[in-house]
Amino acid sequence: MRAPLFAVLLLACGAAFAGAQQYEPLADNVRAAMSAAVSDQSAPYLSFKDPESARTWLNEMSSRLARRIPDRRSRTELLKTVHHEAMRAGIDPQLVLGLMEVESGFRKYAISSAGARGYMQVMPFWINLLGHPSHNLFHARLNVRYGCVILRHYLDIEKGDYFRALGRYNGSLGRSEYPDLVLGAWKGKWGYHGATS
């Protein structure tokens, strides 16, 4: 079965494709920068050029997410968090939404067979590396913050190569299934042609 057809079938069934980020030693300066980013608890906000662009994006993404998260308030909070954390990390928010769809199917309390947790399927070892023992990876804002910081780290390592960075994120570097699914979701369902900032 070809990857694009597989991606359509997987996403249509609502299955998740969670993997396991791999522990790799971090240089002290990288760990310090990532830890500072994870510790930043600024309130999420939508950073658009004008309020109408923010409303348009939020409404469009909300309608796409409604089937997965029926409660409008929960959906809006998650979307604001995704936009805020993705923009802070220099990542397209729609890429993060595509990753979340593939990783957890937008299930807040998802746990993979490898132990990854939450919307973005973050492995618990990241708490020891970057955070504080009190951090709960089922807390939506923390989960998305960790996930975006980790993805940014992998994008930096891979010099902006989405395919390889996504492979690292999922613990499947060198295999195409997972990056193809996320890139397909990003460009397909979550692609947005308006301004994201």
C-alpha cells in the first residue's frame, strides 16, 4: 500500500501513530535553552497581524477539529495554546496540528506502548532532561510546549529538514511512514492559506 493512501486510511479511521522519541545526550547550552523554553509560562495568545485574521484562523481550525473535540471551549483553548507555542518555537501551527492528529488523534490522555503521553506524545524522560518533576505531560499547555520545543530542537539538528526532524520526533528516523503521515495531514487537512501570524 502506498504511503499517501495509507495516510488517508489511517487518518480516516482515527488511529494514532505514536512512537517513541529517543534519548540523545544534549550539549549543556542546548539543554539550558530548551529548559528555559519549557519553563516559560507566558499566557497563550494569538499573534496575528490583526484581530480579524486571528478570528478567521481560529474559526477555520475549530471547525476542522470539532469532530475530535466537540466542546467548543476546550477546542478553542487547545487551538490558542497550539498557535502560541508553535509560534514561540518558530513552527507552523498547522504542522503541530497535523502531528497531533497522527500522534494521538487529539486524545489528551493518550499513552503509547512506549510510554509517550498526551496530545503530542512526549516521552517522560524529557521531564528529567528539561523540566521539573511536578510537570504533568497530560496538562495540555505543558504537553504542547514540550512537544514544540522538542520538534524545534529536531528541526535545528536536521537543518530544517521536516522529513528527518519528524522521524526523530517519532523515533522512526530513516523510515518514511510517520513523516509522510504528518506531512500529508499538515498539507491536507490542516493546511491553511491565510496568515498564521
